[in-house]
Amino acid sequence: MRNLVGILKSLSDETRLRILNMLFGRECCVCEIIQVLDMSQPRVSHHLSAMYNAGLLKMRRQGLFALYSIDWDGIDANTVEIVRSVRKGMEQSKIGQDDLQKLASAERILPECARQT
């Protein structure tokens, strides 16, 4: 029950839903998310950390880049259903669609990539 509460809390924020929407298609670097959301690195890292700590995301390093993705292997079947429901909702959202268009042109070039998240 505690895990479910943590997951639902981590998804109770519009910014986190937007980040999750970006991660459905591919793993993303912190700097790509910063570009799409037009937010500061500390703010984006705070949101990523909350979802990571809830067990929704995994992170790997590739050189200077911190790459985040949905931890499909680490989440249980009920959480998978929650995440899929979020995806359906975001597919119908103008903001979600706009974010994916911005993500298509985002680049892994910012100095924020080198910062620890």
C-alpha cells in the first residue's frame, strides 16, 4: 500500500505527468526535458528525483548525460496500468502533444547535462 501511495503522490503534479509523457517514447536527458518544459535544472531534477524515488523511473549515465526512462521492469502490474492510463490521458492533451513536438527538436547540448541530478 505504501508503494502505491508513493507512486500516486509522485504523479499528482502536472509537470511530472508531462515528464512521464516525454518518457513514453524514449529515454530523455535532463537538458532535453529542461528545453521542453522551459524550467530550471534544479526544478526539473526535483521532479525527476520524486518519480525516481517512487520507483517509476530509472537513470543511467552516458558520459555527461543523465538519461531517464520509465522503469518498466521495476514496476508492478498495477503500476503499469496506472502509467498506461496516464499515457492515454496525455495523448488527448494539447499540452502533451505540444511537449512531444518540442522534444523532437530538443538537443543534448546544455551544460545542465553535466550536473548531478
